[in-house]
Amino acid sequence: MTAVHESELSEGDSPISTELLDEIARKVLWLSTSIVDAANRGRPNTSGVKVGGHQASSASMVDIMVSLWFSELTRYDRVSVKPHASPVLHAINYLIGDLDAKYLTSLRAKGGLQSYPSRLKDPDTVDFSTGSVGIGATAALWAAMSRRYVASHFDTTPRAGRFISLLGDAELDEGAIWEAVADPSVATLGELLWIVDLNRQSLDRVVPDVQIHRLIGMFRAAGWQVITLKWGRTISALFERPGGEELRERLETMSNEEYQRLLRVDTSLVAERIAGAGASDELRALLASLPAADLAVAVRDLGGHDMGLLLETYGAVDTTRPTVIFAYTVKGRGLPTEGHPNNHSALLSEAQMATLADSVGADPADPWRTFAPGSPAAALCAQRTTALERPAVPSRRPDVLPSTLSRSYGKPISTQAALGRFLADLAREAPAVAARVVTCSPDVASSTNLGGWINKTGVWSAQDRLDWFADDAERVLKWSEVTTGQHIELGIAEVNLVGLLGELGATWSRWGERLIPIATMYDPFISRALEPWSYGIYAGGQSIIIGTPSGVTLAPEGGAHQSITTPSIGLEQPGCIAWEPAFAQDLEWCLLEAMSHVGVPGGTSGYFRLSTRPIDPSLSALPQDEVLLERRRRQAVAGGYRITTHAPADDQVTLVGAGAIMPEVIAAAHVLAEQGVTAGIVCLTSPDLLFRSAQGHGSDISSVLFPSQHPAPLVTVMDGHPHTLSFLAGLRGDRSMNLGVTEFGQSSDVEDAYRLHGIDVTTIVDAAFAVSGR
């Protein structure tokens, strides 16, 4: 599948002139700079906290973005804009009628324009949230892949065009970029276009050394088309004159720092600095033939500022593979701070704003004035308004998930193994819902029990691939790669996995097709994936992550594969509900509940901590009466339930556990009973939901499990950091002791691991005696 590129020019229309685009670029430069200026000098600031903004970073992107929005883009294209160029996006949206003028003074104010492009929070059209540097740039890549997946499964998927990322060259330092670029599945995404704003500056400095050749090599090695726009056509004409080749060599071999300094010296000194001590007579003659002002303009004539060259380049893009364009620019282009090494967060003074106004023909007294009605620029803005107008995203009623499935659990089983059985049951009992499920894994599908699901549904590929092992009778895990598959396998890169997950979880709002993405990864690596996953949730992606195995219960793996802080991470993550069911039946109920909130308006993501430890389902004392069973289910999906049948008023101590540690909690209660101590047992399925209940949000499960009129000392136990459940002491003011994992582990069996970390039966019993004063 190649990218869609629809010309928006009517038959007989002439191509848009570069002069007209340059006129619009001057207006956009003024507007974007004024948006930041108004936020800092035009609003009262009683807190003393700076508002900030990025006038220089915006300026370097103006020509690139104007060339796209006013000539190249179609309504089907989607663009990820570098975070620090958000004022340019808002300025363009204002000119094409997509942003009300009242917002132009509201940058970084409540209810106004966000500090960085936000798909959910900005009032105008933003395709991708890009506040997280590097990660936002890759979002367009994963959106392209998600769109292909949706199109291969649903005939009603709307048309799509190109997926474009505009990123700063400093973002290429982020590891997330290279994990995404190098993934083999990306090499066929011909609809993917990245444009790098190569202004050779980061936040603090001019980037040392010339890295472009290394970057080009890395993209090419990954199968990308690479296009470099270094010089504009004005200075390129000089290169053709006598001495021109030497001029080119001199400019291209000087360091980034020397070139940037060249932009800041008086125009009368430019020729002398270029010539230096070793220039030939030919070069000196060439430099002398140019007026100083013209030479100063020529050395600034970079490819990323040449409208005609940019438009020619877009037409040369290979649509059979991803493309990256390195567009050389000047940071702060056209501003008084142009090329200054410390211009990243610099704000123009009132006098500098007046100078800018003079240079672009603006009026500081009427900063938001648009083009005169009837002018060619106004006509082009109106034309682009129509050309970029998007059809409404289709709204389809989502399939309703069942609240339970028909399987009964009689033998010991781990929650990880139960996950595999759950997916098989779902496909059989609720096929319409199962068709919306897509699983993902960073090369750990088989070890996280997705094998049965993969055998049934296949592995998704943009093109069918020959399975050379199809006739191997000894193979347990089939690996049929087809366009209809429902599992996506990526390399060992959790950042890639959750980047894709976020975009799969946004297809309901982008394309009107609901997906329920479920990813499995080793729980210790949740922390590694947290930032991009959190970014995906912030940007509107809804998904489920299964972290397994969790804690230290996979004891033989030792400290290298233990997860201590992940329960707290789940509880603290906005837009997500964290779950840790102990029993297979609880997992089924909770997973169905979590799935029902994915891919729907107002939905949430989910995070499950699972275990490889088989647990006897009879320990949960599952009620047989249908009414009581339904009550248990409702409590399980609300956050937890009591296993003991005596009333909370009879508790002399209450033992609270979650996940794989429940057998020890239950065993400790039996030991206490033998010693004459009545212990209540609370099994939590979601400490997260319990905390929300305690804060007055959601259900009343906290008061059901811990009624205020019946206080009792508490012992909480988790295969994770003990502070996760420490909030329970505040519900009624109970004395409490919180047991869990606080140190790195070592290889051992489960019993030794639990003793090592103080979550074994003996330690739980001792804690119960201590907290109850016995």
C-alpha cells in the first residue's frame, strides 16, 4: 500500500508561486512570534513564574510548515509538529480559519493554547501531541502502522494520506527515535515522511561537530530514502561561478559553531571571515564581487528556507519506503536573535518586536491582522481552508463485552496462563469483540502465554509472508504472518511497543474503528516503557498492558527480573486503572471490565500485574450461589472483596493482599486462627480502584471492605513495594504494618525469596501479632 497524495488544485489552476508562499511565511513568522510575545508581555503575571515560549525554534520551522500547509498537504495527511514549533501551527490554523483570534493571546494560559501541541487539549486541529521530545515524532510512524492494521481488517476504514513528522535535529539524540527507525516493520511504510529541522542548535548550545553523515548512514541502513537540503538556489548559483566550489567547501567544512558565529557578525566582516588566511584569489574575487549585504543573505540561504526547493523535494519522495528530509535551517530565522547560541528560550524585547514588524510589514498595534480581503494571500488562505477541511470521523456503536465467560477454574493455574485461556475463550464466546482485539509483544509472546491466541489468529503483516515452517509437525507455536493476523510482534524495544500501543488505542477517534490493544511485556520493564506509554495515554490512546511475571515470585530469575515499584506506578498513572488479580476467575472478570473501557469516548487504559505462580482457585472461596457470585464479581471489578465469611466487626486483625502473594496471606490467617486470633482476609484486585474509592471517586468499595464503624489493625502484603497499600491506614486510622519488597533479590526458590523479603507466612503472622499488640 502506498501513500495517498491528492492534488488540491483544480484543473487549469497554476501552481502556487513561491513569492506568495514567502509572503505568507512572513505573516506566519510575525504571528507565531507575537503569540509568544503576548503570553509573556501582554498578560498580567502575579506569580512571578515565567511563561516562556520558543520564538527561535518556531522561526526555523516557518518556511517548512508554510510550504506544507499552503501547498502540499491534503485533508488526508496527518502531521506531528515538533513541540517548540507549536506557535507556528497555531498561527497557520488561525490564517486558515481553524482557530479563533481570541486564543492568540492565550498561549500557556488556562483554557488556552497549550505549551506544546496537544491533540486533546488545544482548541484547534492538532494531529499528534508532541510535548515529549522524540516520542511525539515517532507517533506518526506508529499511527501509519495502526492505520494499515485497521484498513486490513475493516472495509469501512476512511481514506488516509501521508504521516508526516516535523522534528528538530536535537530530537535525534533520543533513543526512542532510533528504536523506531530501525524496526524492520517500518521499512515498508512509504506513507511515512520525516522532515528534520536541522538548525544545529539544542537548548543550551550549538551542536558540536558535523553529525549529518552519521545520521544519513543510520537512516539509509534502516531502508529509508534520505534527502538532504543544505543550500538554497541563490547560493547554489554562486557555487557555479569561479571560486564557487572553494566557497562551498569552505562553508561545508567549517564547524557548526563557526558557521553560527558567521551569522552574528557585522555584514562588513562576513567576506573576511569566510576567506580567512588561506583563500585563493578566485574565492577572494568572488567574495569581493558581492555587496556585503547580499553576501550576508547568501550564507543564510539554506535549503529549509527555499520554498521552491522544498516543493520540488516533496515531489521527489519515494512512496514505497519511508523518507527523511534533512532540511538545513537557521534557528531564529528572520528574528534579531537569529543564530545566537542562547536563543532557544530568548524572548524578543519590545524594541526587537518593533524591528521584526518593520522587516515583515506588520503593525504592532494590530498584531492579529490577516491579509487584505481579495488579496492573493487571502485567496490562498481561503482555498487551503477548503482543501484541508476534514470529514467527520464516523461514529459506530461499540460491541458490548460480556461481563463473564463460561469457563470454570478447578485446577491450580497462574494468572499468566489464565490470560492465554481467556483470549481463546473470548474468541469462541464473543467473536465480534475478539475481532477488535490486537495483541502486541516485544519478542516475548510465547513466554507470556500468547501462543494459543497467535496460533488461532495469526501474526499481522502488511503483506502475507511465506511460512517456511508450516509443515514442521514438531512446531508448537505457529507463526503465520498474514494481513488478517491479530498479533503484532516488534523487536525487543518496549518503547516501540507502547508507542504502537498508543496509536492502536486511538484508532476509534482517528478512523472510527475501535481496537482493543493488549500488550504483554516483562513486568520489570514497565518502568522502561512508562514515559512513552504515559505520553500515549495523554494523547488519547487507550490500551491494556500486561506486565508479567511481576514481583519476585519468579524467584529463580533473581534480581534481574524483579519488579518492585510497578504497583505504585500503576496506581499513580493518570488515565489508567491498575489491576493485580490473584485468581484466574478474578482475572477474567477484571480483564473484561478493563476491555470495556478501551476504544470508547471517555475510556481509560489498563495495567495488569500477572504472575507465573499457579494458585489453587479454591482458596478464593468462590460463592456457588448465583446471586452471591454476581456480588463477588461486582466487588472484584470494583477493587476487591473479603474472602472470610465472618463479619468485619469480628476482625481482630485484617490481612490485606493482592496478586500472587494471596496463598501466604490466607495461610497466615489459618495460623492466626489456630492461635485464637480472628483474622479477616481482604483480597484486592485493584489497589488503584480502592484508593480512588477512598478519595470519594468511583464505587464505595473502600467502605464496604473497611467499614468505618469496625476498625481493626491491618497487615498489608504485596509482591511489590509495601508503600503501595500504606494509604489503607488512613481510611479509619488503623494501626498498620505494610509488608512487601524493598531490596534487590537473588536467585532462589519461591519460599526462600518470600522469606528473604519478609512476605512469607511466618513474617505475616508476626506482623499481625505486633500490630494487634499481642
